[in-house]
Amino acid sequence: MIRYISLLFCLCIALSTKAFEVPEDFNKSLSLPFAYTQNNSENLAELELSAPLWQPVPSGFLQLSHTMQTIWLRVPLSNSSDLDLPLLLSIHNNQLDEVSAFVPQANKSILVTPSVHHAIGEQRPILHEAQLVPLKLPAHQHTVVYIRVKNSEQTYLPLSLWHPIEYLKYTSKFNLLYGILAGLILAMVLTNAAMYSFTRKQYFLYGGLAISAIWLLNVHLYGFSHRYIYGDWVWLQQYGQTLFMLLSTWLFIPLLKTTLVPKSAIRIQRALNMLFQVSIVIAIGLSLFPHRIALPIAFAYCFALASTYIWVAVSAWQRDAFSHKTYLLLFLLLFLVLSYQCAFELNLLSGAVLDRPLTYVCYLMISLAISYALARRYIQDRDDKIKQQQARLAQTRAEDALLKERIHLQAQAQEELESSIDERTFELEVTLRELEEKNRELEKLNMEDALTKVKNRRYFDKRIMMEVRRSRREQTTLSVVMLDIDHFKQINDNYGHVVGDQAICAVAKMIEQHLKRPSDEVFRYGGEEFVLLLPNTQEQGAKELAEQIRENLSQVQFDFGTAQLSMTLSAGIYSAIASDSKNPTIFTDLADKALYQAKQQGRNRVIAYK
């Protein structure tokens, strides 16, 4: 029974599609006829038992709608030559989830390309830009190749047959051409990155990111990423088109904000900020949807963004009209390439994925337009900066001229003022010199006693305060000697006040003659009383000095014309290191007590306070 079913199956196959004749000098066939059927069989034996209904496709291209499906292709080939022919059967669609090829031989099916029996979309079976099935047609034999395709998206099946050498030539040209285009886009990425590192202008950073996303989208669409970058990253293979398309579109938002839309347009800036935030949420949210649902949503949102960009480019004010037109052309190209890709998704256009150069050309022009607009913006910013610097320089020069004139006027005024000041200064110096002389005379009058010409009591009060502070600070002994002429009242009573004044002057002169150090001073304390201020002098030294004065005075006979007198004096001494700088009178008080003791003990003597 199974044999009859097999014969019937082969008969149906023979009647459904005529075998493609492969000549000995075969190079390529871009329109390879085949037949297809939708069947969930997992292998060739199950397919034979299911007795499928094959539908011929003479054009070599098949396009089916969005359905979760398993499709079988039947490709009959005939080698009439005397040589075995190596061939490559190509399906130019790198977005297919799973491809397996079977060749029936001697009642068995040989699996030419291994299929991965996991969930659909987990792994690409062939690491190439296109899906390739290597074949070898024996001489003078008829061979039928069965291809099982599983896919959850739109299924484009463009079949072509190639001689390996011819296919190598084709792929070399293809890789060279698209490699040059990809290199140009990558060079623009590096150029913008270099410009950002040199200038720190943010729009170069955003432009480089946008062109990077465009580059990733194109290498994904044309299969280079599957082959060279993330061939084993299945999730990114599924969602790469969605994410890279969305990323390459919404990265224009910060670019618009920093270049086309002025900061004064607050409403447009806020709208773009909101769009940027919504775009991030959508990009994250789309990864949670199945990729057959995420892709249409991404297309719809990208169309909305592109329409918004066109509206902003038309309505936004821009000083440079040429850059304004460049942005408008850029966004029109973006809308065009999105429409072109979406037309294939909606079955409005058909063709192999690798045979869509318009996508790459549009994105290349978009990248060039971005780089040109950013370079022009930088030149414009530089020119504006130069103009501002020139304006500031001109303003500075004008200010310098005004400043020089002002300085000149000030110099003239200053010369006149200095001349006037010199005259007044000379007059003032003369006046100050006269005043200083008067002050010296006045100070001398304030310091000296008018009768004896020694220092007076007022000056003593200042000096004792200073010496007490010095004694306390330097911890040195300060001595104060109080001197009083004995029985001076009798001299006044017997000889009169004139002789008394002469006697006081003589005693003062004798006391002053006994002072050897500049720091030792004599003061008239009052009436016939004198005081000696002896800094840094011990009690013994003060006592010896007082004794010398007393003894010499007692040995001198004074002749005042009308009277000849002999006089004696009594002295009281107090010596100590000052402990309280606020109470200097303690020295005079205690010295006065010692003087009182000398008077009580008979006068004409020196007593130190104990």
C-alpha cells in the first residue's frame, strides 16, 4: 500500500512541475521555478503520507502573509551533462526562522542542511547573508530537492540557483559594495565622535548615536549582523529590526532640540522632551510583545515621529535657510525609507530582502545629511562666536579709546592738582614746622618745673606709670627716692621767699648732677620736696645715691648774695618689683613713709622702707 502511495506521490510531482535543466556550462538562474505547499510535516516521509497539493511558482519568487506556518518547497533539477555539477541553491531572505533541505535517494531522505528542532526563531540554520543549500547533481540524473521553511513573519521566498564560483563572484561584489556603504556610514559615526571629543558639542554626540543606530539597522537588514556580530543571539535577531528602527528614529529628538529648535521655543522643546520619554517607554515595552506584533507598532510610531519631525522642520524658525532645507530633506528621506520598508511588510511590494538597495541608499543619504547639517551648524556657531568676539573687540577698542582720553584728561587734572598740592604742602610743612616748634615749647613747659627746670609732678605721674609697667613686664627692681629739704620753712621765714626759691633751685641742680644714667630722672614733687625715679636699681644702689646727695649737700655752703646758707635733706627709699601695674602710687606712698621716718629720727638721713 505504501509503495502505491509513493508512486502516486512521484507521479503528482512529475506532473506538477517540470524539472529545471542544468547545462554543463551553467552559471546562475535568478528565476528558478519550484512548487510549494503548506504542510506541517516534520520530515519527507510524513510529507509523502500526507499527499500534499503542490502549487507551481514559475517566477522563482513566493510571498506569503503573516501566519505561523510551515512551508514545503519542491525544486526538481535535471543534469543532462556528463559531469557531476556542484550547485548552490539560495533563498535570499535572512529573516527566516528555520530552513531544512532534503534530497530523497534510494528510498531514503538525506538532510542536506541540519534543522534545529526547537521553538521557531531560536537559531538561524545557516551563517550567511542568505540561506544557502549546497547541492551536487550527479551526471545524467534527475534530482528533486525539498526545502522545509518555518517562519512566523511574512515569508519571502526568492529562489535562485548558482554555480559556486559564480555565486562567489556575486557575493564578492555584493559585500564590496555594501561594505563600502557600511564603511562610509561608520566613518561618519567616527567623525562625529571625533568632533564631539574635540568640541564637546552635544549635537555631535547625538548625531553620532543616530548614525550608529542607522548602521546597526542596515547591517541587521542585510544579514551582516547575523553572520559577523550576533549570530547566536536569537532574541536580538528577532527584535533587531524593531529596536534599531525605533532607535534610529527617536534619536533625532535630541538632535532637533540642540540644532533646529531654538531654546526660546519652549512649547516645541517640551513636546520633544515628552516624545523622547514616550519613545524610551515604547522601546522597552515592545520587547515584551511577540516580534510579529512589535514590528507593526514600531512602524506606526516611527511614522508618527517622522511626521512630527517634518512638521517641526517646516514650522521651526532657523537663521540658516540652507540648513533648514537640509533637515527637511533628511526627514522626507526618513519618511520615504520607512514607507518603502513598510510596503514590503504589507505585501504592497515584493522582492528579496537583499535586493532592496533603496533602503541602504536612503539611510546613507540621511547619514550624509546629518553629518552635513551638524558640520554646518558647527561652522555657524564658530562664525557667530567670531562675530561676537569681533563685536566685543570693537567695543573694547572703543572703550580703550575713551579710557585713554579719560586718562589724558585725568593726567592733566592730576598735574594741576599736584602743582596745587605741592604749593599747599609747602605751606603746610612750614606751618607744621612752626607748630611743631610751638608744641615742643609747650611740651617742655608741661614737663618742666618753671622754677627749678627739672621735670614736674605731672610728668612724674606719667613716668612712674610707664616704669611700673616695665618693672612688672621685665621683672626688674624699681626704686623711688623721696627727698625733702630740712627746716625749709625757717629759710623762708628768715630770708624770704626769694632766697627760698634760690635754695630750692640749688638743691635741684645738685641732685641732677649726681644722676649718671639716662634713665634716672629727678622731679620736683612739690614745694621743697623732690623725687628720684631709678629704673632697674636695687635698694642698695638707690641708698648709696641718696647718701651721696645728702652728704655732698651737707658739706656745701651756698652764697645767695644776701645770705649764706648750709642745708641738709632727708630721704625715704622704696625698692621693689612691681606686681600691680594699675597701682603705681604704692611706690610714692611707701617712699614717703620712709621719708617721714627719716624726719622722725632727726632728719639729715636716708631711710629705706621696710
